[in-house]
Amino acid sequence: MRKAPWIIDCDAGSDDWIAVLLLACAPEVDLRLVTVTGSGLARLPAGADNVRRVLRRDREVPVALGSPVPLQGDGAFPAAWRDETDRLLGLQLAEGRRPPLPDPAPQALHDALQEAAAPVCLLALGPLTDVALAL
């Protein structure tokens, strides 16, 4: 079976952790990249660190940090929600094995799409800040 290439763009909320885990474990999915923006529920670098913790079992999936702020406005999530999300809702998971990519998320997203030999499925779960910047 040929695996379909996927990229996840997210704001690293708990719903995103579940999506990342599901796709990382799916035998028909080739999860190539997770981009994390700080302009949604999680802040950076905490959001990217949390995704790296969730992906710890799959060290081959790169994680890129995106924009720390939205393109407009100041973010709609209450600080208490963001604080809890940044703390991984209290879950104790080991540090991620792979460091974040050196390139920012918009560049990593652009490069991954340009380098792909087949169409890539993009699952956009966050506020689309990094997708907009990549475009």
C-alpha cells in the first residue's frame, strides 16, 4: 500500500494532539511535517514542544515553529486557556527527540509542498496564519 503524504498545520491545542497522534499512527499516512503557530491556542515555543512530546514515539516527523502572533488582531483565546495548553494540560510526557526545524513554519510548509512528488493532503486545524504566510 502506498502511503499518502500529509502535513498538519495547527495551533497545538489538545484536539490537535489527538489528530497528530491519529495521523502519525495511521498505516496509510506518511506524515511529513507538523507546523505549529503561536497565534492560536498555544504559544510558542511551548506549543511546538508539546507536539514534539506527542510525536516522541515517531522521531521522523519534523515540527516547525510558525508565527507567534496572528496576522490581525491579538488572538481570541483567554490567557488561562493558553496557560493550560502550554502546560500540556498537566500531562507528563518526555521531551521530544527531534529538535524543531531551523526554518520557520511558512518556509518549511512551502518547501515540503514544492519537494513533494505527489499531491499532499494539508490538514489545517489552526488559524491558518502560517498557511497564509506560506502562500
